[in-house]
Amino acid sequence: MKIIISALFSVSLLFTTIFAQLAPSVTAKKTAKGINISCLGKAPFNFEIEGEKIKQLESREDGFLYAIDGKTLNITITNASVVLGKNKVIGEENLLKAHQKWELDFQSSFLFQKPLSIAEEETIFVNLSKTAKQRTFFWYFNTPETSAESSENRRALQTALIGDVFLALGSPLNKDDSLAERRQFFNRILSSIKLQTVRKQTKTGKN
């Protein structure tokens, strides 16, 4: 089961090779409560994933795949330039929709090799602090049967645009999994996002 899910979530070697030079710098570090993920770029940020049983299943140029307390979590961080290409998209909501289309097209073409369609979508604002909120986009689609060994029938994702990168959390669900519970799981992770201050270097010289 884990191998099948991991293979379906993995970005293809060709895709990774093409965009490796465009991928932001993403690192993972163990903490007392779980894992801290950091992304370095024009708008550096980090977030926390808490859990009692956490196992890394895969590490890629653009993110990680984890098994967390019985759930599979795929983390992908992609530069907006890769998603948008030469298209000009204005507005955060439209940018998240553009990422949704890009992600769905990729999974349709490379992972499932079958047409996929959105089953449900919802804009959710998560609290980063008492004064700051982050717009996120939760959506899911029904998945075709890929193997007799796989019980997956849906795939849920929740995305956020942070600076010039898209952060996407993804997870497969079977018929017994609660969509509301998975949404809460994503929200807990996304609400831990902390934006880092970029220090500007000043030039010094002798008078």
C-alpha cells in the first residue's frame, strides 16, 4: 500500500530533472513535536508538522512524502514561474486556481493517465497569528482505480501562495476517511506557517 501511494505521489524523474534548477531550497528538520519544513527564497518561511509516528517515505527537489499517524502527506513547493510559465495571472485567488489547473493536468497526464475533474473546492483563510491570515485553497478529486491493492478513492489538496512559491499539501483518502478531518489536518499545518525576515546586506567600505 505505501509503495503504491508513494509511486503515485512521486513527481516523475523527467519532471524533477527539468525543473530542478528552478526548485526553491527546501529542507526538513526533526523537532521535539515532529518535523519543521523550511523554504528559502524571496519570501522565506517555515512550518511545523506534528505527530507521534512520523516516517519520511521520500525526499525530492521540490518537497517530501511522509507517513504521519496513519496518514500519507505529500508536501510540494513549486516556484510560481514553473506553474504560470508565460501566462499573466493577476490576483491571489486566480493564482491559486491556476495552480489547481496545473496540478490537476499534471496528475491526469503523468500519474493517473486519465482525465480527472474537481469534485469540490473551497477557499479557507487560516490564522497565522492574531492579526495575520493566509488565504488557502482546499479541493479534492475522485481517483480512478489504479491497483487491486490500493483502497484510495479520493485525493485532497490544500494550497497557499507564499511570496513567489506555491505550497501544496496533498493526501489520499479511502472510502472510510473523513474529508472534514483531512481538511482540519491540513489547516493545522498551514496555520503554523511563519514568515521569515530577510536581512538586507549593507555594503561597507573605508572612507
